[in-house]
Amino acid sequence: MKRILLLLFILSFIAGGLAAGWFWRDMQAQLDAPINITAPISLTYTIKPGMNLKQVAQDLTQRGILNHPYYFMLEGRLQGNESRLKAGEYLLKPGVTQRQLLELFVAGKVVQHSLTLIEGWSFRQLMDEVVSNGTLVQTLSNIDSKTVMAALSVPEIHPEGRFFPDTYHFPIGMTDIEFLHRAYVRMERVLEDEWQQRQEGLPYKTSDEALIMASIIEKETAVAKERAAIAGVFVRRLQKGMKLQTDPTVIYAMGDDYHGNIRRQDLKIDSPYNTYFYTGLPPTPIALPGVEAIHAALHPEAGETLYFVAKGDGSHYFSKTLKEHNRAVARYQLGQ
């Protein structure tokens, strides 16, 4: 009887071992098998805040993405990842295995959306883009400048030109204020870095004045090699006490009244932004300047030119004297 019991024990032990071995091999095979997504289709899947491993496995199974959720859950527990799944939006691609999927959720490699702020944009254009973005969570009840800057905890700052133009990547769930704060801080850092490396003898008392100049340079030309030359003209005019007389400031002063052309009477608008009417810099930036324009404002090209005029091809003709400038205007603007 003892021999029979011993034999039965041995047989059950062997059977158990075989079963365990089969289970382990099947588990590894399933974990290394692709999830149920057929090429070329990719799916987005969102893990909501607070969801645990079991809930995610059950949800994926209900959606038909997983066939064996218990293997998925067991692997997560064995790896100590049961409570380490990161909330967010994920891109599930064909060919991804259950094991890779778990690693993706633990690493938090969420889908990154993007929004591009363009050099030369006004604050209004920036906010139109932010408000119309379908991914950002809209929290602002009002997008006027005072409301926005108060939400950013800098109510004393004018918003024009204060957000760095670039392409920003962000996950789903980011709010409009979080996005704006990111662009605002980026501009602060870029401006400070450039300010610390500025040329000596510039006519700016603060980095804010350099930012104002950079915004004018940004609006004056899209030709990269001209930025420093235009900065040189404006810096010399400031140093000589001459009016800047730059059209973009007049356009900014006109606001919605600008319809594509500047008339002679527009140059007489009594606005602190009208650099044909007032000497010195306008009170705030007039657009979003890029890093190249900021660098040019702080590293103007040396020389004697005091004037420039658009040639009609995007570039400008630079002059040292008013007489030379008038001839250039007659040639390039009046066709004489």
C-alpha cells in the first residue's frame, strides 16, 4: 500500500511539474504573441488615472485586444509592475506583443501631440491656435490678455511677444494654461541666456527692451542674413536719437484698421506703438520673436547704415544717407 501511495505521489508530482511547465511555456508564448490588432491599423488606448493592472487587462480583453488577460496580469505581478502603469494615451501598433505592451504602459511612453507657435505671430493669433486645439484641455473662461496673464501668475506682464515660438509636444490631458506656461518659461530662459551674452554698448536698459527690438526685427524681415543688419540700423538710430520709423509698429498700432496698406495719414496715428510719431522703442513687443531675432537684437551688425527699404523680393536695400535712401525708395518702391 505504501508503495502504491508513493507511486501515486511521484506520478502526481511529475504531472504537476509537467502541467506547470506547460503553463509556463504557454504563458511565455502568449506574452510574446502579437496583440489582436491587424496591420496596417493602429489604435489609441487611454489608461485613465486610477486604473490598475486588473482593470486595464479586463478592458483590453473586452475590446478584443487581449485573449489571455490572466497571463498579462501575472506577468505584471511577477515583474512588480502591478501598480506602476502610467495613465495616459498610448498608440497600440500591429505586431506589439503583450509583454511589450506591458513595458509600454510601465514606461509611460504616451502619445505626444504637437502645437506649433510661429515666429511673428501676435498674442491674438497665438491664443486662437491654443483655443482651437482639440487636444489641450480648455480651462480659460476668457482669453483676454489680463485673464491669461493672471492665470500664469504674472498679471503685471503684457503678453505680447512673451511666448517662445516653436513646435511643442505634449500628452493628452495638458491644459491650455500648462501649455502657455511652458512657452512663457521657455521665452524667459532663451531671453535670459541671450541677454547674458549680449554685446557691450547696446542702447537697452533691460532684456525686455531687447525683446521689443527683437519683435520688430522679426516682423521686418524673413531673410535670416539680414536680421543683424536691420538690428544695426535700429540700434544706430536709437543711439542718435532718431525715430525708428518702422512699418510693423504702425501696422500693430492700427490693429483691425489695417487692411494691407499703410497710408500717409496712418503714419500720424498718435499711438505709443507708432515709431513714426514717437522716438524710441514701443512700450511692448509687437509679435513673437524667434531666437535668431533675439540674437540679432543683442548682436547688431556694425556699420554706418541708417536706412533700408524693401526691394520687393523679400530682401532690403541698406543706405547710409537719406539722399541714398530716397533714391532707393524711388527705384524699389516707386519704380522710377
